[in-house]
Amino acid sequence: MTRNADWFTPFFGGLYSRVLAASYDAERSLVQARRIKSLLRLRRGQRVLDIPCGQGRLTIPLAKMGLAMTGVDLMPGYIRTARRSARQERLDVRFVQRDMRDIAFDGEFDAAFNWFTSIGYFSDADNLAFCRRIHRALRPGGQFAVETMNASWYVSHLHGRFEETKGGIHIVHEAHWDPKARRCRDRWTMWAGGKTETHQLSLRVYTGAEMRAMLKAAGFRDIRLFAGPKPGRLTRHTPRLIAIGAK
């Protein structure tokens, strides 16, 4: 189900869908898909969950590598786009339209991943509950990878107000850090072709230590931390982080 107070439903359903499609080209997506495969030590035929999968930009290349992919996303339009891409590539990929807080998989997957800052949409309690549902979705020994912003870097590099253009959409960001809630509050104003949208984003951002603690509380073990998305060692100077835990 979709909660009435969720900020991301109108956000992802609006002009941002065009921004997302333009954020990564096929080459960059393939590089990231290869890194996911390497980090999770995936083998052909293994069952992998991409959640949320967006428009399938990582699901599709991983399926082409021989993995049995399932993608879950809240947005019906994203799922339709992903299914169309899979058909065009003649790939057998399962795409499921569902709120990622409401998945009920049980011991089905060899691995799962949550990529591109998709972990902190909810309250701390709901973020933890989501991680616990992923833990349940994995077989014993299965691994879960998270890629997101690194709070240690983000707090010292917060831009305040800045502008950019992606996918023909002009965007004005007005961002600030809420230290008590440990959340980025970012007001997005987007316009294109005479259409304007304004959205207030609220995203929980984690340090490596905070991410490790959440995954441990969800039942994961042997938690490893990396820089992301490019290979390297995680430090407070690293813009993004990757955390991997095993069931």
C-alpha cells in the first residue's frame, strides 16, 4: 500500500521520471551493474532482487549477464518502462509493482541490492523494517548491498541552493541538513515546456557506522563497507558508500 504522507510518490511520478532516465547512460549503468556482480560475487543463474529497480537500468544489464532478476518498484510507469526494455532485449525478467516496505518474499533470493540513494526514504523504524524484510527475502548466506550518500561527506559539502539541467528539465535545489533527524531536506523546483513542479524531499542519510548498525540490527552479519560507486576505501571524504551484509 501507499502511505498518504509519502513525499516520493508525486515526486517520482512527475517530471523527475525524465531526470532519472537521463541520469545514467547505458555505459555507466553497465559499469555499475558489473560492480554489483563483482561485489556480491554473483554467478550465472543466481536469483537477485533489485529493489527499488526504477526503470530497470541495472536489472536489465544484470539479466543479460545470465542472472535471474526480479525488480520491484512502487511506480507503475517505471515498471512498464522496465518491462518494455526487457521485451526488447528478449529477456525473461520479473518486474513487480509494489511498495518496497510491503514485500513478502521468503528465502527466495541469493542476493539483493538497493542502489542510488534509495534506502532513506522512510522513518528510521521503516528503514530498519525494510532491511529486515530483505533479510527474510534472502536464502541463508545470501547478501544484501546498499549504495547511498555518505553523511560524513554530505554534511561538509551541502550545496544550499544550486541549479542543474538533466533530461531537458531545469532543476533548482534548496537543500539543508537537519542534524537532529539526520536527514537531508531538499526542495526541488523543476520546470520544462511551461510545466513547473515543486517537491519537498526528506532523505535519511547515513554514515558508514550508522549503516553498519542498521544492517546488524536487521540481522545481517559480516558487514563490509566500501566507497561508491567507484572502487575504493570508505573514508569521511568519500561522497558515497556501499555496505554489504550477509544473512
